[in-house]
Amino acid sequence: MTPTVSISTSIPTSTATAASTPPPIDDLDVWLAGFLQPTVWVEILALVLCVLVAWGFTALLRRGMGMRDEKLSVMFGRRVVDGVMFPLLLLALAYLARAALLKFVPLAVFKVAIPVFVSLVVIRVGVKVLQVAFASAPWVRVLERTISWVAWLAMVLWVSGLLPMVLHELDQITWKMGATTISVRTLIEGALTAGAVLILALWVSSAIETRLLRSAVGGDLSVRKAVSNATRALLMFVGLIVALSAVGIDLTALSVLGGAIGVGIGFGLQKLAANYVSGFVILAERSMRIGDNVRVDNFEGRITDINARYTVIRSPTGRESIVPNEILITSRVESLSLADPKVWQSTVVSVSYKSNVDLVRSLLVNAALVQERVLKDPAPSAALSAFGADRLEFTLGYWIVDPQNGQLNLRSDINMAILSALREHGVEIPYPQRVMHMVPSSAALVPPSAGHEAR
């Protein structure tokens, strides 16, 4: 019987690990030698043609859609190359040109151009969406630079061929969280996916808001503002859920968080929740609209914006008051322009008791009638309203229909006209007078008791 010999081979751990790693970076000399081929000029010519076609097509779209100088547009910016449309078209044309040239010439330029165009699209989408969604936020600049650095770093790794190797190394750094194994690569990919989903949600909500509010005025503006806010909140919520799923967080764990948030709203966030609910009630009921003139807590002005939590009221003097929406629901609000834009004003004038009452009334009415903003129907009226200690008080009342143009300036013009008319007709405007009785000094020096003894 011939004995059977079994030979077992064992592969070292280091060798197995090395076999599973991706191939190293390509030879740079071979890669750079491709730029010395005559066919490079064909690629450059095709690339220039792609740039010109993308620029021209974007310019035609901006002109045809009336999107010139649109600062708040994501697809079309202030210039042709400022929006997302130009790099997006350029990337699509570059892919088509690359597929066509790949059959005839070896590619070198397009191996760099495609990653560069992808980075441009990513940077432009992120920056423009953040600028439109958060125009005045100070942290937008930091996010813009972060997106730019990440996009350009990914482009360099892609072009150099290091990207698969870096991803493989990041995938080896793992740790366990409960029953789940998480790696650095998973976290980075989840964060990038979450950011892309949130930016897409902001983009869609900003586009809807721009479309809804572009031609809205009056009552339609309030309703469309409510729809816009609700749409943005819904899209942000959906985007957050998708982002959490992309990161790898189990959504069933959010039930505990939802219960905690409900308890927090019930006990600690009552005012905040009440303001948000009141804001949607105001926008839905249309009891107050953007452009209305109101008086709240002795502050009078025009409503310039209605947000989910607060309302901005701007006075004729330029001051702005931020009023929580709960106050507008639970307290008394005087509307000056809801049903009738006409506003009644008055001014009080005092004259001497010697004055001709009929003449004074005529002068007061004429001083109001010469003002263009004062309505002729109903006509101004002047009445003897009170008897003072040393004067007669007249009240001049009149109606206007444009309180948004200012009320104090009109009252000042009328008072100046009244003062000029009274001086011209010699009507006296009294001032308070006091009578002082002087006692002779000789009588003041004699005490009362001495006078009695003398008698």
C-alpha cells in the first residue's frame, strides 16, 4: 500500500491582507506620457467645443425663461456661469464627448476633465442652495468652504488613483456600537449622503417658495407663505429621516426620542409650540396679512413679514417690532386696514375767548382741505370741543386713505397751515396766565396782635 501524504499550505495573514487590497496607483510616467500624444489636441478641441456649447445653451435658456440677473436662482445665477445649469450641461457634454472619442483615440485630458466637472457641479449645487436657503446666516460661508475643500480633495484622489486605496484603508478602521459594526468609511459616506439629501430638500423647497411668492400680493401672499413654510418643514423632515437612515441609525430608536420631545413640549416648550401653532393659524385664517396696518400693545405699524414663530411690524418711523404670534392670537389687535383703508385723524387748536367762533371753524376746515391727502368726501369738520380755563378748544377731524405714507407729516402740515391762517386773521392763541396779589410792605410788617392792642 502506498502511503498517502497530505501537504497543507498556509498563507500568512499579511499576504492575505495584501492580496485583498486594491492595486496601487498607476505609473505616473505612463499617465503623463499620454499628454504628449498628438491626439491630445483632439481632446482639447472637443473640450473647448463642449464649453462653448454649454455656455451658449445656458445663455439661451436664461434669455428664454427670463432668468437674467436672478440672484436667488439656483439653476441660473447672476451670470451665465454662476448657476448650476452651466457646469451640469458641461459635465453631460463632456461624458458624451468622452464616449465618442474613446472609440478612436486614447484619452488623457478627459481623465482629468471629468472629475473636475463633477467637483464643479457638487460645489455649485451646495453653494447656491445654501445661499438661497440661508441668505443672511453667518455660518453659510464656512459650509461653502467646507464643501469646496471636500469636493476638490475627492477630485485629486480620483484623478491620482488613490481614492480606492484610501476608501479601503478607511474601511479597515472599525468599532462596535452594540450589535452594529461601524467603520470610518461608513460614517463618511453616510455624512455625505445625509448632506446631499438635505441640500436636495432645501433646493426643492427654495424652488417652490420662489415660484409661489414671485407674483403673490395681499391675501394670496399670506396663504402662499404658509404653504411654502409647511412644504419646507415637510421636506426637511423627510430629508432628515432619509439622512439618518443613510448614516445607519435605526429609526425605531426615534420613538423614545419622540416621546421625550413630546414631554419637553408639554412642560418646557409651551410658549414656543404655541407661537408656531399661532403662526400657522394666522396664515390659514388670513385674519392678518402682510401689508396690513395694525396696532399691537400701543405699537402701530405695517406687517412686513409673518413667520412661523413671530411677526415683524414696521412703524412709519422705521422702527421694527418682533411680535410673537401667540400675542396676536390671545390679545387685542387693532387693524387699521382690514376692512376699510380710510383712517380718521384729528388735531386740537386753542384760541382766545375773544375770537370769532365761525371764523375759526372756517379757517380750520380750509387748512385741512388744501392738503391733497385729505379726503373731500367725507369733508373735514371743526367743532368747539371744550371750554378751557383761559381758552376755547376746537377739534379738527379729517379722513385719509394712505396711512402707509405717514400720519405725523400730514398732521404737521395741517398745523402749520392753521398757525399761518390764525396769524393772518389776527386770531389770538392764548397761553396760561396767573394773577399775583401784592401786599404793601408796611402792612405786612405790622403783626395782627399789635394792631389789636393799638385799638
